[in-house]
Amino acid sequence: MLFSLCGCYSLAKRMPVKRVYTPELLLKMRREMEAGEELREFEMERLVVTKADFAEALSNVSKSVGHDQLRRFEAWEAEFGSK
């Protein structure tokens, strides 16, 4: 479960970068640089990690533990775990 949460967080924190660096935007930036224009500042709201970023990341993360492994852990936890 911890690995899944870490994977979800890792994906979510990269979402603002994906929003900012789309192929279209990179092409536009390249044209501006070639024309000698200064690159303007990006809007801060495009760089904020949102709840939607986490929702999208959750949809892209696969389970790290199978059902049989989970059942074995639950049995072990019931017998040896501290509660």
C-alpha cells in the first residue's frame, strides 16, 4: 500500500509539469527563442498540484500487492501482529 501511495504521489507531483510542457507549448517556446523573444513567466496556477492531478495519478497506478499476498499477510498479522 505504501508503494502505491508513493507511486501516486510521484505521478501527481509531475502533473503540473505535464500541463506546462505540452508538445504545442514546447514548439511555441522554441519559436519564441529562435525569434529572440523573451519567454514570459508561466501562470502560477498551472504549476500547482491539484486534487484532479491526484485523481489522474490514482487511475494510472497499478496495485503493488496481489490478493494472495494480501491474504497471507492478513493471516500472518492475525497470528503474529500486534494489536
